[in-house]
Amino acid sequence: MKFKNYLFILFAVCLAIGCEDLEDTYSDYAGDGAIRYLGSAENLSIHPGWKRLLVKWTNSVDPAIDHIKLQWNLNGVTKDTILARDVTECNLKNLKDGNYEISIFGVDKNGATSLAQPLYGRPYTEEHEAIRSFTQVVAKHVCIGDRLILFFSDWQSNVDSVSLNYYTPEGKLAHFELDSVFVTKNKYCLFEYPVDPSKEISIYRRGRVEGCEELIVFAPYIFTNEKLYTTDFKQWVKEKYGRTEITEEWINSLEDFEYDYDVNSFEDLLNIPNLKTLTLGKNRYMDVSRGDSIYSTLIDKERSVFTLNTLSLLNGLSVDRYSKHYFTDDVLPDYVKEKGNTNTPPAVSFFVGKQWVYECSEEDAPGYNSRLMFLFDGSSRTNWVPEKKSQARTYVIEVDMLEQKTVTGVRVLQSSFSNSNNGEYYALMPDVIKIECSVDRLSWQAATHVKVNTIGNSNGESTYLDFKEKSNVRYLRFTIYDQPFGSNFGVRLAGIDVY
């Protein structure tokens, strides 16, 4: 028992000696005493404004703090400012665009600083995407003579005021205030006052962006003389007129223009300052007597009517319309002239192709005959009809005319049928075709101005596709695509005739 007591006393003495040595070791590394850090600021927050950052924080109650240092860093360039110890916010002004690193330090009389947890903030400037994407209110403009046509975007709730600034033909600077009622009601308008299009026309805007407290005066949006064209207009001009680029010289030379197929709107016609006659549907050769034809349509009819009314007023535009294209059941203005339900196809001479050699990339299954030869017999009553499948296919049909011929174009014939309720016939009609030609079957060129051509898809309709130039060729290649029908895919076409 006494032995155990002695052992316990010896252990306690050793422990005390060890602790004293450990404390001496800490002291050796701590220098003159324990390190004391100043209290740090808390609740740091950054509030972005116009070319500024408002920084707020809560100071430490540490009595050793003599003053506050606010430091900000952008792209490696550091700046700071000294503030009194009781200051709790600072507005950093005249900042350029960037993501700033901001820190708050407590500083004592000896210059020692507290630790800091940096926070990041970005001011609103002209380069900020929220400013750059702020609505311009006027989405599009066109000048015809001294008249200004405006197309508006939606009036947004963060818009405060908008002013249209322009010069009168007499050279006087004028202003017109736009408001939400006017913009929402009109969508687009022919500006009621004449302008001088050779002088600056601009939009001045004031508004707010989310997260910024100030009312921002935006840089003026200055109208340019550049004409804006929709995608479908550029595609149609390329397909119909062979223009890969719409030059000012060409667009100003036009007095007549034709539309044949579906289009979003006619608004691009406002860019044709000398337009006198618009022809609609002239090149769609349909048998409308059946009463089941598919007519060309407008997606934005209201915008299109505004365009035609404006051009009629300013240019005296007249419109020649064939069949019921674009305005099927509408009561049309006086400037629209009805040209009847039929129009005469071009007078061309077709080659007899019954003896030519044909190949299709998609072969018929055993026991099924799609009758590929019917594509080239000149009849709309006989049809090429591949077997329907569960997956869509692309058909590449090559034609060897056996010798070189001078070809100027191709007529594509849709199936002709008497049952107006036959949904399958309509569903399987292709609406585009790709045409290529070759001399040696090694090098192929697009035969028309575009790679893929639009074709009419009404009962028995024929589409004439002129080549971009007369071509001495031996081989032709046609690409046709399956159409969806229920859960299957297929296609049906009556003829491809070469002229």
C-alpha cells in the first residue's frame, strides 16, 4: 500500500516538471508574451450603385482600435482610405467596371491591423451587362423620305422616361416624349412629324436596374442608317433572287417584289424605299378548284397590314394577289388587286426521261416496289411512294441522263388526288428538295441559289425551280426527306421533270 502511494507522488512530480518545461517552450516561441489580435469588423456588406460601391460594416468594440482602414483591390492594383474608428460606411465613387475585393481593418496606434474577411462587389457602369441589356424601347426604325417608322419593344416596368430627339426638315431640334400608354398601344407606328433623316435621331432613356438604388440616365441610343433584315427575308431573297448579300444599291433599285411562301411578316418591305408593286403567290401553281389547297400564310398579320398600309400611303404601293394567299378570308384594302385563282405556268420544254438511269440511296425491301421510275414519267397521277418506316430517312436519288444536256431548271410535282379528306396524302408531301448537278459524277455543285429549295405542298401543285445558270451536265442528284405520319415516317411525290 505504501509502495502505491510513493508511486503516485512520483508521477505527480514528473507531470509538474513536464508542464513547466512545456510552458517554457511556448514562451520561447511567443517572444515577450502571448500574441493579441485586434477585434475585426463584422457584418460587411456591399451595395452597388452607378459607378460606385457603398460599403457598410459593424465596428469591433475593441478599445485598442485607433482608426479604420478600408482597402479595395482590382486586378492587382490596391488602394485604401483611412477612416475614424466610429465610421461604419463608406461610398467609393468614380469606379470603373470590375469585381472589386474589399476589406475592412481595425488599426491600433502602432499600425497593427486586425484580420479581415474580404468581400467582392461590382459597380454598375456602361460595361455592365445589366446596363447594356436595358431596353432601348425602339427595337427597329426605318426612314422613307422624311417619314420615320418605329417598331417598339415591350415597355418594361423599370423604364422611367423616354424621349425621341430628332431634327425637323427645317433644321430645328425637336423632342417627343414616349410613354407606356403610347408604346403599348401602338407596337409600331408611322411617326406623325416629318424628320430630317440626314441628321441624328436618338432615344434618351432613364430607368432603374435591379440591385441599384439610383435612377440611371443611360447613354443615348443613336439611330444608324444600317437596314435590318429578318432571317426569313434574307433566306427568301437568296432563294428567289439569288442575292447572297443585300446591298444598298440593289435594294434601292427594286420597284417590284414577289413573295410566294409562308413568311413571318412583310415588315422588311419597308427597307425597299422605291417599292411600287408587291406580287403575292404568283409562282405557286395550284389547282384551287379542288377547294383543298394549302395557301401561303403570314404569322404576324397585323404587323404586315401595317407595313402595306404605310407603303401604300407613302409610296402608292399596289399589291397583286393570286388565289387566296396570305389573307384567306380578309376584307382587303383597295390597293390589293385580285389576280384570280389560276396563273399560267412558265412555257418550258421538258426532257423525256423514261430511258434515263435512276438510283436511290434507300433501296426497297424485298417484295415492295416504291416505283422510283414514276418520278420521271411527267404525270401527277403516278407516284413514288417508299414504304413507311418507324425512323425517318433521307433519300438521295441520282439520275444519269446518259449524255450531257443543257438544263435550265426542274419542275417538282406533288401528288394529285380527289379525296380531300385523305390526310395521309397531305402528310407525306415534302416541302423542300435539294438539287445538285455534275458532269462526271465526282464533283457536285448546287444547281440553284440555295442548298435546300422550298416547294409548294398542295394537292397536285407544281413548283418550277430555275437553276442559277444554264448548266451543261449529265448527272443530277435530288435529296428528299421523310415526313412524319402518325408513329411512322414516309414520303410521297409525283414527279421531278427536267427542262
